[in-house]
Amino acid sequence: MVGRKRGRGGGRGGKRPRKEEEEDGGGGQRRYTLRERALKAAEEAETRKKRQRKVAAAAKEERPDVSTMCHQCQRNDKGEVVRCTGCWKRRERKRYCLHCIQTWYPNTSVKSFAEACPVCRGNCNCKSCLRLDVPVRCLDNVDPKIDDEETKLEHCKYLVHSLLPYLKRIKDEQVSEMVVEAKRQGLSDVSQLQVQKSNCLEDERMFCNHCNTSIFDFHRSCPDCEYDLCLVCCREIRDGKWKKREEEVGQKYVDLGREYLHGEGEFNSLLKKNRENVRTGRREWKKRNVDVGVKPDKLESAEESTRASEDGNIPDEKFVNSGEHLDGEGELKRNDDVGVEQDDSESAEVATFEWRASEDGSILCPPKHMKGCGKHTLELRCNFSQNHVIELVEKAGKIDESYNLLHASSETPAQKCSCVKPVDNAVSLSSISCKIRKAASRDGSDDNYLFCPRVRQIQDEDFGHFQWHWMRGEPVIVSNALENGSGLSWEPSVMWRAFRQIKNLNHDRELAVDAIDCLDWNFIEINNCDFFTGYSKGRFDKLDWPEILKLKDFPPSTEFDNRLPRHGKEFLCCLPFKEYTHPKGSLNLAMFLPKESVKPDMGPKTYIAYGVVQELGRGDSVTKLHCDMSDAVNILTHTAEVTLAPEKLATIDELKKKHREQGQREMFGSCGTFAENGSVAQEETAEVYEDGGALWDIFRCQDVPQLEKYIQKHINEFRHLHCNPLKSVTHAIHDQTVYLTAEHKRKLKEEFGIQPWTFVQKLGDAVFIPAGCPHQVRNLKSCIKVALDFVSPDNVGECFRLTEEFRTLPTNHRASEDKLEVKKMIVHTICNAVMEITGEKKSEDDVKPKKGKLTKIYSRNQQKAKHLFVNLL
């Protein structure tokens, strides 16, 4: 009998069988390897687990829920809880205690909680849900939805039609410069010209070294020091219109003490007393230092400093120069340029220098005092391909010829939108279907009413109404915009909790915040708990005057979505007309910038500020008169009313009287009679605006020249930093130092015949502000507003105008830099629209060079520094 071989070998000479699959050649049963047996055992175990989970789930449905653990606070010792039936249907068990319901969801009834809890609704504000670790429900409208391919193409054609005139202006600038360069090189035809590409990378921003305007394509650059000059500056130099851009030299603001803010003393007398104190302190310092043996030359230097401080040349520690001041949005702007001592010859050269072009049109690099080298001729460079814009104009022109205008753009200015006709027909404005709101009373004007639909009543045809009003430069108000969201709370406590609970972010846990006191426009450091207590209950100084404090850009980061992700999603849900406002909107020019490019900060940004119904006349403006370069939408997400007691109102009236008398003394040098009708108007204002959150004044673009004249005429009636009266302004609007009270608006209409749109923003209202429209805001209650910038094709003309206006401001002015880069947006938008319509692909020649082998991307200034360093070596 032959013995059978054992599976693992009979001894040292035994043969180990293979682990692969083996089948008996005689048709016997299959033999499984060890790996297959292990997999089969795992499958059987998983099957048993599924069976056990199914049995447990069935037992759970039959077993009553006896737990009292609250989902919000994760505690079970707060008594009765409300169980959600909606969660039960999803085989989940969510409970909320009554204390958390009253604390964190005061506007939601217990019955609503039983039907669908915040987790079901997608607006739970507990710590875990605010981290966005749970699925976000009820946010199906975060992104704009355009499923129709025909609508997408129609939007692309609309972009081409609206932006083509401005693209032609850009093309004309480039062709004109190419003609000059061709003549300079002695070429008979412009087509023979070869323009060299610059070394500006895709994720860099290039600015003109002279006017700070953004450079996106054609420019002139020095081959040695890389001094860059935009085409507008080139044209001004050749036309003899070049002007040296000086630094802003305005008035100096003096801290005259807290008493001065409330009417004690007069500005000039207190300023003189302040200077005498400085002089006395200097003499005492000199006497003390003579006794201890300080050298005479140092004492003479100290005396010169004293005289300079008295003359206003060198600011004392209590002085703040206009080059370092607070703008109306609460940003501290400093002049970081350090002066360098120059000898007499260099000073004479700086004073007499005139930048002129040669006879052939060439421009020499400016001298060293203008940050150039003064040696080489500036050469023409481009960032895209040489004929990119020219070819783009030809393609866009063919598309525009076949495009039939739709919506409001086909109407003449004399024709009215259908939603305005009920006003002319004297239909009752209280009608439910009425979608307009009266905001002005201009004689002979057809724009006194603003388009104001309710968000849930917006129909497809309302998009055309919106475009008609928006193209005319009119603001638009969409009420109850918060209804588009999930109902997430915008309470300050909830936002602060969300801000502190975000994981995986290495940011400081700020226990104090820098707020702006709107009375003197200075920063104060305040504990966040104290700030939010004053937000809901009010805050007063030692004289019982209401303190109006303001936070801007909270949280203190440009990454709103990273710091407050749930609120960022909620805000996008609430945006009306997402085709324009959403960062991915098909009619938002900012969307078409390349992913690698440096994009402007468009928001969203949060503004939190106090407010009272009564117009204080001094220190109650949270946003002074200013003008934005882009369009914006501002949603009021939360309000808290602060009621002033009768005794505090009486104190406020007394202080306001002192303020008026102080203004009289400073303007006229006497305490004459003052018009008392201002207080009556303020009382009426308090009654009219009781239900509102913020009072807006928005001026038309065509009224800007008259508005500037009024401000210049009444300049000494306005106050800014340290409550000092204004003596002069660099620009009446862009300085952001003026707020027009009710009295000023009345005189503005009487003297110049202009009037703003004035309306109240209520809770949930989304206000659309067109680019180029000056506006100001006063809070009637403590408010939280969230704003988002966008660039629409309808207001690109105003963006162009403001770009040219900003470049003429002083170099250290708050608005001197071109942060929007509207020309760059126009080129990229039309390029993408043309490709979408024609189906073409972007040429590699039209794309800027990417990072390539570079491991670190340098800015233009860093590259210049590196170049100079290499030359030194």
C-alpha cells in the first residue's frame, strides 16, 4: 500500500504543495488555499454583523427613547427634552433641552422642534455642527443653477456685447503704442514689429511704478532696473501732461482730550494751549539736561525740533498726519516711506525734473529719486501674445453683430420698466404685488422709486426688471433675503462660538478685539465679551453719551469661508440674483480670472457696529461717505435694539446743544443763535425709522460733481479724527472723512438741487450698490451686515472712470492703488465668453509663463531686489 504524502511534507525531504489554486485531476473536490479560506471567513463574519445590526435596529425601534442627553449642550441634567420625530424617521435620535431651545433658538417654537429639529433643517449651531463635520442639509441653492445651455450662451453673448466697447478702448491704447514703437525702430509697417514678452508670471500682479495702476498686458519696462510704466503714463509724458505724484500733505489731527469731543473749549485756543505745553515741557527738559551736562549741539537740535513741532512740520505724539489716518471703514493707513536726506544738488534735481519723451517717442527710464536708473530707454513689453487683444476684438465683433439684444437693453432710456408703471397710474403702493419702494422726491425725475422685490416672490421675468434698473445705475433692494437660507443663527454669540471652534487652523484665540470709536475714529482695544454686551445692551461714556463702536472685517482674516464655513455657505444661499452676485456667477466678471492669478479681495466681509435711532449729529455714522470701485451687495443679517432711558435722552440733548455751540464758536467766533429745527427733524426721524436697522443714503453718479462742490463749500462743518474740524480734503469723497446729516442733506437739496436715495435697510434686506455711487450708512440699531463685492458688465464704465480717478491721487492716499484690475477682468471675460460660444480652446501663446522650474515665486519688487543684488556681485 502506497503511503499518502502529508500536506506539509513527511520529513526533511518532503515536498511543500503550491499555495495557488489546485484541482484534483480525477474530478475530486476543489482544494482552497489559506488566503481563500481567510477571505471566506471574513465574508461570513460581515454577514453575521449585518444580521446583528438589523436585529438591533428593529429592537431599537421597539424600545422607547429614555435618554435625556441634549444634542446642543451634550448634557442630561437640564430636565425635560424635546425629541425630534424627523430624526426618528431617519433612525437617528436627536433631543434638545428646553434651556438650549430658549437660549440658542429663541425664534423657534417647541412644536417646530418636535416636527423637525435644527439638525433636520440644517441650521444647528452646536459646536460639532458648526465645525462642518456633519452633512449640510437644506443648502441646495449654494451655487447658481443654470441648467439650460441656451441661457449660458445668452449670458456669454450679453457679456461680449456689454464689454466690447471697453475692449476696443484697450485695443486702441495698445495699437497706438505699437505705432510709436514701430516708428522708433524705423519699421515701415506695424505688422513687422515684434514685441517681447515680459517675465511676469501668472500668479503675480504688476503695477505701474509711477501711478500704481494695474498692468495686465502692454507696458514699457527698463531692461536694467525693471522699472514698469503703464500706457496711460506713456501717453501723458508724450503729450506734455505728466505730473509728478506727490505724497498727500493734509491737515494734522490733534488729540485735544475727551472733554473737547463734547463741546468743551474751542479748537484754535486748545491747540495754542497744547503748543504752549509742548514748549514749556521742552524748556524744562533743556534745563534738566544742562544740569547733567548734555552737549550744546544736542540742545540746539532739541530747540529746532520744538520750533518745528509748533510750526506743524514735525508731528508731536498727539498729532496724527493725514498720511496716517483712519478712513471711514476703520482701516489705519500709514505712510511707510522713510525720507532720505538729500544734498542741495539732488534736491535741485528733484525740484526741476520734468519727464519728457524724445522726438521719436522713446521714453528714458526716470532717475534714481523716482526709483529708476536714468540710463536706459524703456522697452515695449507684453504679458499676453502680441496680437491677443486685436484678434479678440475681431472675434467678439463678429459675435456682437449677430446678437439681438434682449431684456431691458433693447429699450430706450425714455421707456420705463413695467414695474414702474403702477406708480404713474396711481396704484396703491401698499399692494402686495407692488415691488417698488419710494426713496427720493426729486422734481421731474423718473428714478425716485427703487426696485424692491421680495426674495420668495422673484419670478423669471424679474431678472429682466433687475437688469433694467441696474443698467441705469440704480440701487436695488431685495427684502427677506434670509428666507433663502437654512435659518442658521447670525447671533453674535453663535458667530463667536463658530469662530473659536474651527479645527485645524493655527490662529490665535482672540480674547480682545480692536474696535473703532465713531466719535473720534480712533481704535480702542476692548474685550470681545464687553463689546458684544454693548452690542445688545448699549454702551455709554462717563458723560452718558452713547458710544458707537464698530468692528470691520470680523473675523480678522480675508478667509471668511475658512473661519466661518457654515455662515459662509449660509450667506451664499441667501444671495439673490446669483448670476451677478455669486463668486461663480455667469455675469460676474471676477469669476473669469484664471485660478493661478492673484485675485482681488471681493469678500464676503462682516461689519458689526452699534447704533441708536436718534441722530446724534456727532459720532453716529458707521460708514462715512465714500465710493466703491466695484459693485456690492450688503445683507443685514442681525439687529439688536438699544432703548435709551428718558434721563439719558435728556443728557444727550444737552450735549448736542453744547456740540452746536462749539461749532458756532469755531466757525463764526461767537455764540450766536443756532437753528433749532434740527432737533425737531431728529425726533421725527426717530419715529419714522423705528422698525429699521440701518439708514442708507446713496447718490447718483451724475450728481457727484455737485456733491463735491457742496462738501468743499461747507468743509469746516465736518469733523473727522479726534473730532477735529476739517480744513481741507484731498478728494471730497475718496478721503472718506465726511458724513452728511439730515441738516446737510436738506441744505444740499436747497443749494445744489440734488438728493440721494434714502431708505431704511430692514432685517434680511439685501442692498445692491452700483459701482461709482457715493453712499453712507448710519445704524438705527446694533447691526451685523455681511457684504460681497462683484463686478457686473453693466457698470464697467464706472470702474473705468474710478480707475483713472484713483491713479491721480497722491501716492500715500488710501484709494491710490488699483486693486480691482478691471481691464484684466474684461480681457479674460471676453476671452472665455468667445471660447464658450465658438467652442475654441485657449492658445498656449496667450497664457502667461507659469512657475516652471522656480521653487519660489517672487513678486516684482523681490525680482528687482534680486537683480540689483546680482549686479552688485
